[in-house]
Amino acid sequence: MPELPEVEHAVRRLRRAVRGRTILAVRAHHRSQARTLTPAVCRRLRGRTIVDVTRRGKHQLLHLDDGATLLVHFRLDGEWVLTREAVALPAHARVTFDLDAGKRLSLTDPRALCTVTWHAPSRPPEFDLGPEPDDRVVTAAWLKARLASKRGPIKPALLDQRLLAGLGNIYAQEACWRARIDPATPANALDLAQLRRLRTGIRAALADGHVNAGRYRDGERTIPFKVYDREGEPCPRCRTPIRRMVQAGRGTWYCPHCQG
């Protein structure tokens, strides 16, 4: 699944490309997307102008001039492709938006898991999400209170989107490395000093991701992560070989010396 910096990068690109553009036609090319983009919804979208594109966690919101919202989620492999209307559809196009000025916006996804849902002006999307990781409310004391009942290890706890919206597996373990915290430490055992380092580590890891935006799986990120996917390689801080373990079914890479 794309991580938060990748989604933010996609939102910024999309905003530059489509803000102020009028939708001429919408088509769902796969049955999974046609369940929500019904013919009636596609008719409603004709003639609407995209006034802004924003993000909440890993959800993308296209705001329309009538107050309605299109809610988009990439899931595992979604991506936006902007082309001219006259060219052939890109591979794995699941939803297409024909726009004015001859532009076409395609949502591509080899697995067809991406979602697009229309929300009426009177019923905006609702999210069961915590604050964004860089929100001012996220302090060490706030984290301490939210993690007080979490007896499990800290790294899986950080993946609960009701705690922090958008924080994913890669950046949770990168944050633990930056904070010198063992990812297996019980979440409710961390003291305020550790949580201050963790808050700083989360923000620093995500900031690094924003600077080096690009799909890590496709090799677009040229600067390696500190620990993610580097088993056996030397820790950038102490040169100890990085190890990997599995937590809640997800891989976790860490330094046994720095984070011991």
C-alpha cells in the first residue's frame, strides 16, 4: 500500500493538474468500481468543476463546485495517470475522467482494489481516524494517554489509524529507529522522554519521505530507508547488521544495538 508521503505527493500532483477543470464524462472500466460509480452517479458528475484536491490520512478528496466530494483510495497499487483524451487508455485503467481542454485523468490499478465513492453535499465523508502525525495536538503527553491501554508492541500500535491518520508500516519502523526505541517494546511502557523522541522520529521520517517522494517498490526512491528492507546491511548509525522480525503479520526491520 502506498505510504503517506506517496499519497501526499499524488495529491499535490493531482491538484496542480485538475484544479479548476470541468468533468465532461466519467467511466468505470471494472465491475468493482462500477458498484459505486453507477450510471446515475456518472451522470451527476458531468459538468461539475473540481475546485480543490485534499487529503485525510491516505484518503484523497476531490471537492466539486456543487459541494459534493469524490473520495478516492489507492489501496495497494492505485495511481493517477494524466494524458490527452485522444491517446489510448493506460494499462489497468479502472476509472477515467474526461476533462475540459482535452485532458483525461485515469485511475489505474492492476488489482482493481482502488475505490472511488461519490458523497452528496449534505453527506460529506466521515472518517474514523486520529489526527495527522504533524498536528499540534500530537505531543508526548497525548501519546502517553492514548497508548496507556496498549499492552502490545509499539510498532503495530502505531499502525492503528485511530491513533495517527496515515502512518504506515514503513514509516512506523523508521520512526522507531530514529527514536532508538525497540519496536517490540510494549506501547504503554514508553516514558515521556521516549515518546518525545518518537514524536520527533515520526515527523522526521515522514519529512524524509516527502523530500524523497516516489513509489519505493518501483525503485523511484533513490535514497534508501534507514532500516526498512535492509536486513543484514549495516545500521547507518552504529554499523550493526540490521535484523528483521514479524509483528502482527508485517515485517519489521530494526537495529538490535541502537534500539536494544
